[in-house]
Amino acid sequence: MKFAFSRNLTRVFALTLIAAVGLGTFCPPTIAQGASADSDSKTLKIEAVNFLTWWFHDATGYHPAILLRLENASGVDLSGVLVKFQARFTNLRTGYINVARVEKRIEYPPGKRQVILLRAPKAYELPIDQHLWPRIECKVMCRVGDVGDEETQDLLVTKLDSLTMSFDEAMTLLSKRNDIRIKKAPRIAKGGIRQWREEKALVASAGSLNGGADSAQRTKVTLTKYLSTNTLPGLGNDFYQFESKFGLPITTDTSVSTWTWASYSVEDLDLDIIVGSRGRTGKADLIVTRIPATSIKNDQQIISLIKAFGGVFRNESMSAPNRSVRYLPAGRIEFGMSQAQNFRAAFFPPNSRQDATYEVVLTRLPGNVLNILRNEVRNAKLLKFLAPVTGLADAQ
């Protein structure tokens, strides 16, 4: 009797053990439980390791795009967790926002990296002249799991590079990029000596994946403040002075033997500066500046901008602007003229042109400014955008 009871007890214990092991296969993974519990106590952090921005080309046109390599820096296995990414591509001239969204649910243990592509849905038609391409700011955000706006992570903010390439070319270039979390960037110090300093990764302001407006406003540098607090190189100065102030040129043009052209930029103002030196002397003989029309409130600011780039002649007094209109085969052209003892200037308001910018031209060369421009626009690649305002009918 005792033997039978013991055998039955052993059988019950074995069945209980088998049931426990069998039920274990239906238990949810501890990794997923850990991720969910951890998300309640802290943000599950994802970090941008490196990135690449460019204009992605397809059959519909050119799309602003960004390729990012992202690392799971949360310390938690995010495999199977839904991660939502969003890139906001903002046209800095018009304020138009183009939003790209991507959702990922992949194997994503701690420390693993993944590459994502965010491409704006709206396509642009880019003109031949690179200076006329839209200025685009890209802000990338993400959410990990089922969270609200308060848990939205800002990965980075950057400007879109003026590059066009295929996706494969972009992947190859991304693989050569360094980790932006410990980044060294060259800076020009006084005297044109290139120095190095440590920089942290770009930090974005808080935002919403629901398309709401950013709560933090960027500090805007006004033209008046910039001109009053900076001594700028100008006519008669060497390219060395321009590099010392603005850094290395964005691009140069030496295709015409009689001229050297260099293009610089002040990003805080969206100010483009194109400098021409005749005879390869390295001295500025003609300067063209482009600035958003919203930065110009009156003629006095135009005169201040002209004098700021007057260089060795900046202390000369200038005549009041004389505005005029011409009706030419290229259309209606409005412009203004002003002159000093040793240099002359012309400016072109945006009028009805598609790009809302002021073009201001000054030169120390003798002769009429418009005639000088007409001669040089035909040959200088960096001045092609001035063809319509100089009345050349063959450049619309």
C-alpha cells in the first residue's frame, strides 16, 4: 500500500514538473519585459553616430535626404520595439516644412548600430547655379515605444549639403564618416591660422512628432547688428583677409584666365559673398553679396552693407541711392545705384523674381556697374544667377 501511494505521488510530481516546463514556452521574453519596465523610468536613448545629407534624385526631382547611423545607447535590448523616426526639412527662405517619417521594428540589442534613410516626400527642381538652390535645415527626432511628445528625442540639427548622389554613393561616403559624438572641427583664428578644437554633437531643441511648432526659437542675428559689430574685408583687400574672416571659400572659379572668383558665406545671415579679382592679383576688384529680402528694411541698410564691403574705401561718403526701372527683352528690371569717390555700387531688389533676395554689387573698376556685370556674367560661372537682373534675355 505504501509502495502504491509512493508511486502515485511520484507520478503527480512528474506531471507537475512537465506542465511547468511546458508553460514556460508561452511566457513573454524577459527582454521585452525589461524594455517595457525600463521605459517607465527613463527615456530609452538612441544616439546618432554619424550622418550624411544630400539631394536624393529620382524620376520626380530632387529630394532633401539624410542618412544616419544610429546606436542603441539605452542599455536595454530594443529588439521588436517600434521606433518612429521623423526628419523635418525646413526651407530657411520660405519657411516651408517637408516631413519624412520612417518606422522600424528590428533586432536591436544594446550597442548595436543601424542605418536609416529619411527622404522628404516633396521634390524640388534644382537650377544649374548652385547658389540658387534652397537652403534647407534638417532636424531629426525619434520615439522609442508607445510614448508621447514628452519622450520625443532630438537626434540632431544640421544644414543640408549641396550634393547630389545615388543611395549607394551615399552609403559609401557614410561609411567613411567619423563619430560625431567626439568631433574635431577646424576653425580659422585671427591671422588665418587654422586651429583645432573639440566639439560635441549637435543638440536640437525639443519638438513634436505630431508636426507642432518648435517651442524654442533660434536667436536671429540681424544685418544691422552684424555690420555694427564686425569689420569686414572688402574692395582692395586680399583673399587672405576674406579667408581670415569667413573661412575657406565654398567654391572657386579660375576658368577664365583674366579673373579669379571665390564664394564665401555667413550662415547666420544667409549672406553669400562672391569676390572677383581681375588679373589674378588676389585683390578684390568686384564683390557681389546676396541676402534675404527680409533682412533689408530700408535704403540706409543697403548703404551700410555697401560701405561694410568698401574695404580700403569704406570711409568714403556715398551718394543717396538713385532707383531706376528698365523694360528689356528679359522683362522689367528695377535697380538702384550709388557711388563714392573711388568705387561704385548697384543693388537689385527681389521684385517679382522667384528667389526673394537682394543682390548688392560693388566694384572699384572704372565704368558703369551694369555694363561691367553684363560683360562678366557671360563668362563667370559664379555670376550666372545675375543674368536676369542685368537684362540678358537669354538667361531666364
